[in-house]
Amino acid sequence: MRSTLIVLPLLLLAGCSSFRGDPENIKPVSEDRLLAFQEAQANSAQIVVNRDFGVMGGGCYVAIEVDRKVAARIGMGEVATFQVPPGTRVVGITPDRMDDTLCGMGRLLREVAVPVKTGETHKLRIISQNRGGFDIVPDTP
């Protein structure tokens, strides 16, 4: 009985963290939710953002911002690609303010500085963690 009381909370906590999906299960963000940084320009670079699968926040979109401008609304198991000018770009995640339900009223702000050079591609992941909340981190396989 004691072991059950110890193991059960650990299993529940483990269920809240996210996991990387298999490539065949990852879907691109639909065009109607890609809002900015879609046009390739001379000397541009790419930033690719992938949102993990997981229980926490699963029914809600998260807004991806590039240089504090909403660039996309991303759901679980989706990927979005952005064309950005070279330099240090600030990529962040915030609640989806276009959603008028509780999903859009959360308190979320995570940002990461991404130094990009012409022709480069940088990959980031949106993950949910047991300690609570989402984070945006470099995507290293």
C-alpha cells in the first residue's frame, strides 16, 4: 500500500511532461494560423519551431512571437517555419490572445535570443515540464 502511495503521484507527474512526436505524426501549422515571417527574402534565415505532444495545455494554441510580433498560433504536435532577417531574433511563446476562452487568459511568457546568419536554420521546441508551464528550448535530437 505504501509503495502505491509513493509511485502513483510520480506517475501522475510524469504524465504532465511533454514528449517529442515521431516525425510522421508532426503536422505543419495550417496556413490560416501562420501570421507573419512567411515570405523568403534575400539573405534570410529560417527558424523552425516544433511543439511537443503532452497533456498539459493540449487543447490550447500557444502564440509564437518573433521579435515580439505574433508569428503563428501552434497546437500540439505541430511545426512552423519562419523566414527571418539575419541578426539576433527574439523568439517567444505567449498565450494565444486570439482565443477568447480560458486558454487565451493564461500567464505565459518565455523568450530565447536566437542569433541567426544568412542561410542558417535554427530549430526550437516548445515543451511542457513537470515543474509547471511551458518553455522554448533549442531542439537537439
